[in-house]
Amino acid sequence: MTSLEKSQEKKISSQAIRARKKRGMSDYEARNTPLLCVHKLTLSKVLEIEKHGLSIGKSAYLLNVATPTLSAYIKRHNIEWRGRKPVKKKGVRDVNSKTYKIEQAGRKVGTILARTYRKLMTVEEALSY
């Protein structure tokens, strides 16, 4: 069996072989090096990882796929991701954050946060202190 027949058997395109040679591979290496393994996402794998409450980026790393690939898969299958939420865009405020609640109460953020850490209080207790 010739190397051309082997590359056709492995379904390596001639374009891939040309690109490999251009990067410095020998003819033999270009035709016989297998293609990269593509990891297929399945609903069961994604839901199993989602249970751990990780961010999409860390989950994508564990699933061995790119983050945009996992993100698109989540949107396509309407999965409610319970893990860490992505960082908000600049100027968008999280109304559930400690800082936002303190600012809305008209108090200094540093003072109230220091109270919460030193006296082991919640933000609401520190605001009413």
C-alpha cells in the first residue's frame, strides 16, 4: 500500500497534506500523521460537568473542547448553566452584589465591607449597625 493510499484511507485531504509540508513536515510525515482527534460533545457529558458548578471555560477545558464550542452547545440545547456566571460588561451593575447594596444605602463601601469581615456580619447587619 502506498503512502497516497494510506492518506486516502485515513481521510487526510490533499489540502491538509500541502499545509503540513508547508509547515516543514516531510512527505511521509504529512501523509501518515493522523488528524487531530475531535471530541464530540454529548448532552450527558455536558450535564454531568454542569452539575459541578464550574465556569463555562473550566468546563470546556475538562471536556477538552474550545470555550465557544461549549457555549454554543449550551445555547443550542437551551441548557440553564448553573455554574459561575460570565463577567458583566463594563457599566452593567449586578443588583445583587454587596457593593451595589451598600452604594444604594448611601454608605461608604470600604467601611461596611470592613465591618462585615471584622465582625463577621452580613451586609444588611453592617448597614444597620
